[in-house]
Amino acid sequence: MSEANKKVALDFLAAMDAGDGEAMDRCLTRDAFTNTQGFAGVSGQRSREMMVATASAFKEIVPTGFRPKMKKVVADGDTVVLEFEGDAVLSSGEPYCNQYVFVFTFANGKIKQLNEYFCTVLADKVMLPLLAQKGEEYARGDE
């Protein structure tokens, strides 16, 4: 099961990188959620629906994709850990190079929980304003 879970975790990362909410959705249980660790504006718990919506927004916000460079993939039972670095350029033209550790918990071959660890100070400074702007566009129906 560990190898199958590893594939799903890597598929999830590929969907995030491509801004493909539909592909990400296929990786998630109905009650999936993510916890972004830390104390910044991007920190906190998000539902499956928010995860998918954010991934879809990434298509415009991160047109280069995150371009993840994998450092480590560890799978053990219902847990998969991905350690990687991103080397993105945002739609604003600003580079966004962050380091990540994603800890996935699986149920029945799909992601039930994701704990995300990354520099939330950088995400608040660079990414959060673009996500907030995109959120306003969605609220107005500009998508």
C-alpha cells in the first residue's frame, strides 16, 4: 500500500504544480483537509473544497508551476512524506522559491489529511496578496 500511496501523493503534487484542481480532487477523500502549520496568514486548516479551489487558482498565480525539485520521498503504511524545493515565478514576475515538507495521511488509497510545512512568512509576503486578489475575482465572478 505504501507504494500506491506514494504515487497518489506525487500525483497530488503534480496537480498542484500544474494548477489542476480536478486532478487534485481525484487524490482526496470526501472529507479531506489540509493544515498549513505556523502562525501566518496562510496558516490554518482548509477543507477539500478550498484545497481544490486554491490549486485551480495556482494555474494563473503560478504560471510556471512550482517546479518542485524532490529531495526525499518516504512512505510507511498510511503516511507519505515529500520534501521538496520550489522554484516558481509568480504572475507578478516575482520569484517564489520556498522549501516544503508535506506529510500526507491516507485512508482507502486517498489523501485524508495533509500537513504542510513551509516558510509561511515568505508565503504571506509574496503569495497571499495574489491569492487574496484571486479570491476577490472569484467572489465577483471574474474567473
